[in-house]
Amino acid sequence: MSYICSMKHLIFYVLLILPIINGFAQEDTNPLAETPKNDSIAVVDHQYKEDQFYLAITYNLLGQKPDGVSQNGFSSGFHLGFIKDMPINTQRNIAIGLGLGLSSNSYNQTLLITEENGDYIYTDIDDDTSFSKNKFTTYLLEMPIEFRWRTSTPKDYDFWRIYTGFKIGYVFHNSSKFNGSPNDIKLSNIDDFNAFQYGLTFSAGYSNVNFHFYYALNTIFDTNAKVSGTGEAVDMNAIKIGLIFYIL
């Protein structure tokens, strides 16, 4: 629990300070900033790159849910990292981006996970069960790979962008939590989660704030996860929709 709380606090503080850092960074590094009165020449960097920190907040959906399973409450995702920009044309408005980041994702839904004799059991919560919370959470180390198009120039710091790509994630920690009757259940490091998760990404917008979309190409759980009683595979995949902030 302390690990999760610390992660949430870290993300909260990052949300507070990143806009401040961005303001100082643009003031200090903008080559077009007002020069001293004795210097009449403004320096323009024609070899500029869009190396960027990113911060994303998403609403997480589950695709391909087993029969009877539904989502409830708000399922959130927090993503942060850094992307190295590698322009591939003379104008430098087309580039390949390669990054590294961290991601925390929660999914509130009605599939209860329990453990018995070392085996994990997946049960659809029926209408007669009273509960206040049922969710599982994943923490990932991620590597985004992007094909980047933008309307930037050496003189423009606000521009339109479309970034498409692929993201690979390694789940280094997972947990599930049920608060309800007859008793609370907490599990962590469940073996049935796929260690590697990957999917397609799309980001588009203007300046720092952009729309972001992620669609997982593989399932959250492996083939061992089956719904008790029906034997249906838990083939849910992640779909994330939200905002991403790119910060120079």
C-alpha cells in the first residue's frame, strides 16, 4: 500500500511542478528570446530537435470483456517519461521518437480475483454481492516508439503535431483489490498477468496539450486466466483515451 501511495504522490507533485519547469525551460532556452541591447543578432538553431518530456492522463477502458463483466467507477492511467527526437528530413519536421517512461493503470470492473492453493480464480461478481471497490492495477516500464510529423520550424515553439507509433511495456508490479462482503481481498504480483504488453498509439494536437489514444494488441492476462464456471478466457485488452502534455 505504501508503494502505491508513494507512486500517486510522485505523480501529483510532477503534475504541479512540470508547468513551472516548462516555463523556466522555454524562457532560458528559447533562442529567439529578447537579446541584450548590445547584441542585435538573434540566434536561430537550425539543427533543433523536439526532445521532450511527456505526461499523460487517460481514462482506461477494457476491450473484449468476458460475458457478464462490466466496468464501474473511473479507471485512470498516469504516464510520464522522456522521448528522444531524431529528425529524418531537412526541414526537421518529420522525425522518429524513441522514449522511456513509467505508467500506472487502474481498472475498476466486476471480475473478482481470488487465490486458492496457489491458483488464481476469476469470478464475475453477481448482483447479490455487496462491494464498494473491485479493481486491478498494473505498473509498467514503457518504451514508446513514434513516427512524428509537425508544423514546427526553428522559430516556432507552438505548432500542430501528429505522432503515431507503437509502445512496449513491461509489467514490473501488479495488484488487485476487493472491498466488500464477506471480506476484503488484496493480492499482488499475480502470475497470470502478461509481463509484456504492447499496442498502437496516436497523439495529435497543438502546442503542449494533445489528444492521446492507445490500443493494446495483446491481452492483459495470459491464457491461464479463465472465468470460473464457464471456462471463458479472460481476453481483455486495454484501451486508453486522454490527454498528453509534451514539454520541451
